[in-house]
Amino acid sequence: MRSLLCETVTADSMRDLRAARDRATRGDMVELRLDGVADLDVAGALEGRAKPVVATCRAPWEGGRFAGSGEERRRILESAFAHGAEFVDVEWQAGFQDLVAANPARAVVSWHCFDRAPADLADRVRAMRATGAATIKVAVCTPRLSDSVPLAGIGREGGAVVIGMGDAGVPSRLLATRFGARWTYAGHGVAPGQIPAAEMLDRFRFRDIGASTQLYGVVSQSALHSLSPAMHNPAFADAGLDAVYVPLSTDAFEDFLAFAGAMGVTGASVTIPFKIDALRAATRCEGVATEVGAANTLRASARGWEATNTDVAGFLAPLEAAFDGPLDGQRASVLGAGGSARAVVAGLRKEGMRATVHARRPVQARELASTLGCAVGPWPPADGSWDVLVNTTPLGGANRRDVSPLPGGPFGGRLVYDLTYGAGESALLAEARRAGCRTLDGLPMLVAQAERQFEWWTGRRPRAGLMESAAREALAQTTD
């Protein structure tokens, strides 16, 4: 059975609550947050509803906005039961067990933990089930991806809604069916990690995800800002494949490996700073990944992870078009010495260019140079020392477009290629353009390497232009 989608709505007044309720048309259910409504009328909130509701009046000690007494809140929940709400949320620790006993089929016994799940989680779940409620809701803070794995065990026992709160818990919402949840919640950030219903349905194809759906994702410290889901999910749909691609936010690669093993991840895109970790984790590596010393793509096999690197080809395709001339013999300065820099240097040398690495950490630059056979230069690069400048650092990315790795230049070369992408022009490219350089941002590379990832995973090439169009549409939406 596939999970349902419940849209959460909240407001300060009855008028606004009813309006928000009636606008919530994408989900299967609506959660009416009655806490915080100044002129609350429970019967009025339920009257004329078009979808089943979960009536919730959340106490402040579990993240709610209700300012009245416990007895006042009890009367609100009693009224919701009396006026026919399909479900009523009753906090496990509220002491309202008689309400649950009188309405077991419609009561949702909930517990929200805004710290990491305690060691006695299983005992708490047993106690919640012992109330007799047909549905329990367990929502816990999940600082790590693997913190959500125990929730899947709870969900698969049946009769539960399980949610990992926070960025790392987003997969528990998107993959609710895989987690065994009766339903999950969508909304505009009413709870940590909550995603709007339209995004869950349109970008992540929530209703198409079943128990056998293949799972892919982007492994990143800032996965929620990645455009990769916006490219891969339309490509899977266009190819008629039962697969979904989700953000996998983590600060440790070992955390991803634990989650992937437990949840059956089929393939992953890997971003900085985990590309070297990905190579080390693989039992089989394609030649380009071994040559570069970093992997940006993994796929699961019976023998373990297989790795490749699509960054090299993805990097070169836009460069050849943008440089407007032969690349052989040209000088290239590379900013940064991480996993992306390795792919860039390998690509530059493949085209016969003279690559020099510049990094704030000289030891890292020397290590890269000794591996790939390039030069090490000072920070910053000297004026007149390059024809092509490539930024492989994260400075200038989606959340830092106004931060340049090289403020003030020098910009005496021909082309500045910034591998970051985001809404608008990065500070680096803006300065370079004003100085008379050609400029190229990282979106074309992102698309090119993603197309190659998709083909490596599935054996099929995505339809021409599909991923680029999807990426540009998603990027445009971030500026609306």
C-alpha cells in the first residue's frame, strides 16, 4: 500500500485557516493546525471540507502555538472528535488517554522529539501502541541520514506515521511508502524539513514511489539546494523507469553508506567533499575515476559499489564550445585542489593544456599535482599567467553567489569558468566579465555530467535537451 500525502495548513484567523484549507488541493488529506488561531471555531474549521482532515492543536512543548491551558486544549480536541474530524492528533504525553480510548480508530497518538531519538525509542513506541490508537505518529530529529533508518522499522510494523525532521530526514518524507508510513506531511516549513506538496508531487513524483522503486540520490552537505533531482526525476519519468532521485544530506560519507545499505540505494551522485571517499568505498572503479583519484558517481552491484567519474567529460563539453579556439597548448589555472579539481586537471591535460593548481592549502595542491602531473602555483595566480581560469571551490555556489574565491582578480586571461551555479551571476564571473573575459558558469557542466550519469546507471541516454530544460526551469523558480 502506498502512503498518502497530508498537506499541513496553519493560520492566525479562522478566515485564513479555511482559505488555506480550501487551497490545499494537491494532497489526499489536510492537517488543520488549530493552534495559533485567535478566533477558533472547531465546527467552522471542519464544515464544508473537501478532503479528510487531521485536526491538530499542538502544545508548545511539542513545537505548537497553542497559548491556552491544557484543559482548553483538551476541549478543542474533544470538539474535533465530536464534529467528525476523520483524525485527531493527541500527543502521547498529554495525558488525554481517555480521548484515545473513546476514539481509537480516529486518534493519532503522536510524539515529537526535537533531539536525536533516545536509546529507549522502541520502548516508547510500544507504549504508544498500547494506547489502542489505530495510528501512532513518531517524529524525531535526524541530524544524520542513518538516524532515520530505525523509523523505517517502526513504519513497517504498520499503523504508523514516521518522520525524520530536518534536512537529513527529508528522504523519510519523500520515501514514505518505503518507510511504511500510512501518510506523510507536506507544507511550507511548518515542521523542520517539510516540503511543499507541489514539490513532492511534481519534482519527486511522490505518488509513483512504491516498495520496488529504485532509489537514487545526491550525496552532499547541501543536498536540498542541488538541481540534480530536478534533472534526474524528469529523465526517469520520460524513460518510463520506476526510479526516484532524492537529496541525501550528510556531513559524513560513512553516514551515507549506512543509510544506503539499509534502504537499498541503487545509485548516487557524489559532490564535494566526498568524491575521494566515494572512490575509496568502491570495489570496482572505471579507469577515469582511478586516473582522477576521485569518483562522482556510484552504483550498487552484488560485489559492492562501482564507481566512475563523469565530471571529466562533463567539464570538457562546455569548455570546448566556450573557448572559441584550439585548447592544445593553452595555459589553465585551477582554483582549489579537491575532488572536482582532480577531474578538471585530468580533462585539461587530456586536451593538451598546461594546468597549474592554486590552493590556499599548498599541501593539498602538491598532492594533487604529484598524482596528476601538473604544476603548483601561488595563491592567487599571477596576472598574465593563464588563458583559462577554472574555479573548483564552493565559493560562489547557490547560497554564496556574492562570495568570490578571487576578489579583485587578476583577470588578464581569455575565459573564466566557474563550476558553481545558482540564481544569477556569481561574483567571480561578474568581475571577470567586467574585466573583458569570456565567462562560463557550472550549469552546462552539471547537465553534461548528469546526462552521462543517467546513461551509466540505466544504459539509456536521456532525451536530448530534457535535463537542461528541467535544470533551467528549476533554477528560474529559485528567483521567483
